[in-house]
Amino acid sequence: MATLAVGGESRFRELPLQGLKIERHTKVLDLCCGSGQSTQYLVKYSQDAIGLDASPAAVARAQENVPEASFVEGFAEEMPFQNNLFDLVHTSAALHEMAPQQLRQILHEVYRVLKPGGIFTLVDFHPPTNPLLWPGLALFLWLFETETSWQLLATDLEALLTEVGFTVTPPVLHAGGSIQVLQARK
């Protein structure tokens, strides 16, 4: 649904990268990478991309799908990386799957693994600003998502990121406000 709402998967994957300076040597983490759909876009910019996912099957598929990147099995709330390692941490449509306490842990971990000045960029659900989109989003969430999606809609991610220590640019909203892109600097 999210990819269609913004003009297709390619556009959806590029949204959180807009305005960022990503070079070949930029150390990038694709957090909750799944089978590597977003990682495929990140390796177009960086030769130093790593994907992290908790699912061994997803990591195996990602390695097949994006051999140019490295992949690590692990939990986002306890990342197996040293402090201040990444220039950019990216996540795409994953935070809505996290319970509130888990989300807080993940944001603290992102802050920990980012270098000073590093950027955390994300794309995920947002409460629609166009009231006509609420019924469609609600139906989608009831049919295909869990309670954590509703919890994310009730969360002020911008305020939460600021509380963790990030400097956050105002969210950029798409698809009648139902999709948000946030970029936060450590």
C-alpha cells in the first residue's frame, strides 16, 4: 500500500535518501533490512552498506538479492556493532512493527552506532492529514498489520528522537500525510 501511495516502490525506497550526501565510502546500515529491498538502493550510492535483520531467512535472501552488501543477523534493539560506526542508518517501513519500549531501545541503539554528525533516516506510517485517507489506512492496518502500527500512529516520533538526543528536521509527509520521512542528526 505504502509504495503505491507514493508512486511505486522505487520512489518509496528513494524518499528517505532525498537531500542526503551519500558517497561511495559512506558507511551505511540498513536497519531491519528484510530481504534487501532498500539495501538494493543504498548500494547504488555506497560501497560500504550493511544490512541488519533478526530473521536468518531474511538475511539469507538479502545476501542472494544484494551480493554487493554485507548482512548481519541481529536484533535492532541490541545491535552487534561498536559505538560511532555508521555515517548513515536507514530503516524503511519497520518501526511500525515495534512495541513502544522496543522502539525506544532501537532509537537509543541507532544513536549509539551512529558517528557524531551521522544521520538516521526513516520512512513509515503517519496519521493521515487528509481525513479521506483514514478509512483506507485503518482498513489496511486492521487487515495486514498489528497493534504496534496503531501505537506508532499515536507516537510523536519527532519528539521521541529529540528526547534520545537527535536533532530532527520536520517530517516530510507524503500520500495525504499517511507516510512520513524523518531525518535526524546525531
